Amino acid sequence: MTWRETVAEILRQHASTEADRLGTGDEAEVYALGPERVIRFYKKRVDRDLAKRRRDFYATLDRARVAFSVPLILDEAERDGVYYTMEQRIAGVSLAEALPGLAGAARHRALRGYAETSLAVRRLRFPQERFGEVLAPSPILCETWQDFVLSRASKCLEAQYRSVAVQVDRPDRALRQLETLLAQCPCPRPELVHGDFYPANVMIGPDGHVTGLIDFGTLTVMGDPRMDAAGAVLYISEMNGVSAEDKRIVLDCVEEHGVDETVVALYRIFYAFRFLATDQEVVLRWCVETLRWACGQAS
């Protein structure tokens, strides 16, 4: 059977159908199995060990210091080459799904909660002392955050240099701009960073309050917690249907915690390097535009 046929057969065995799909990403497809569980089917190209690393990671997190939920993997299995996990279901729907239907105080509360949660991820204690990746298959680990950011960005550029250089004149200049911005930010102590603080990964309840955070993955690092806050600003700024007032709500909240224009610019460039390997045209276009912008500022 094909991957799709096997998924359909497993869903039938769990009294679930295509209509129960909750989301699709580069790594997996997720379906509801009633109100308390979900099933996650990993795509063939994904490193299967990632699921096992993620399982151990979730089990190790200290959840006591946060008001929101994070996933818990209950079981795992494989059938006909399809690897899947059973996970605890987090209440609510994603902010990306809910936001178009929110208005007034509920919309303000959801956006404010999104920003505040980006700053609260650091409270999920994880026992890794060095700066760098937590779930990546071959993690880059460094003694300083600056070294990690530059090392990861350089590696991403090296892997995509030929295609990027066609669209960005001397893209290595963006690395120098990144280094300049890093020098303006004090080195933090290593704290947990989700790394992909996209509204689709933040769950909210009907009252607009954040209920959970999902999909920690290969972008998750021990590093500067302001990275998630900057990511929240960048992601919300690129969403369709988001107003200038919406963006200001998120920006005002993170600015209260020291996430200024320099920090946002730093992580804008870093994410541009990080996502260069994407197969999504709109994301790649954003990366190229950002690197052109960074090169224009580079000395």
C-alpha cells in the first residue's frame, strides 16, 4: 500500500477519517482521535528518530512553571513503513485558525496572550547547559549564543549558496550584518526557545486565552528567549488579514520585555538563513527579500 492508503487504513481502525484532520505540515499530518488524543503520521522523508527525541524531550520538560499545556506522547507504532504516534490532545484551536473569527476584546486578548506566551517558553525548564539545538539529528552546540547563531546561519547559507547567490548579490554580507547585530545584544544564559512560534503552533480556547503550545521540533534550541518573541512579531506581520493594530498589540507586549527593533532585525535575518531550504515559494521569497535587505545594510 502507499503511504496515503496506509494512513487511511490506520484511521479507519481508530474510527477516524480524513474529516478529522487537524493539520498538515512538512513533517507530519495530525488527526483527532476524540477529545483527548491525536494521532500524528510522520512523512517518509522525516527522520524517524525525531519522534523519539521529541517523546523524550516532552517527558523531560518541567511544566510546573507555565499556565499552558505542551504535548505528551502516549504511544508509538509503525505499519507498512508509516511511523505514527499517539499524543495527548491539547484543548482549543490554533490561533491561525481562530484569529479570522475574533474581534474586539477577544481578538486583543488572543494576540496579547500569543505575545506573552512567546516570552514564557523559557519557563519550561530543560536540562541542556550548552547553547544550541535540542531536537536536531546532528545538533550544533556552542559555548556562546553568538557562536551558535553564526554557525547555524553559515551552515544554512553554505548548503543553499548557489541558488541564493543567483538572487542575492554576495549573500555572505548578510552574515556580517548578523554578526554586527549580535554584538549589540548581550549574551543570554541558555533557556528554552520553541524556535517556530507560528500562530498555527499556539492553541487558544473559546475565550481567547492560550491553552497550549505544540510542535517543538528541529528549530527548538537552548538560547536567547527573545528569539520566540521576535518570531511572534515576524510571523504575525506576515499573516493575511492582520491589521496594523494587531501587529502593534504584539509588538507593544514584547517591547515591554526588551524585545526592540534590533532584536527583531537580528532574528529576521537569522530566520531568513534558517528557512533557505524551504520548498514553500512564499517563504523562500521572504528569505530572499530579507537577505537583500540585510546586505543593503551590511558594511
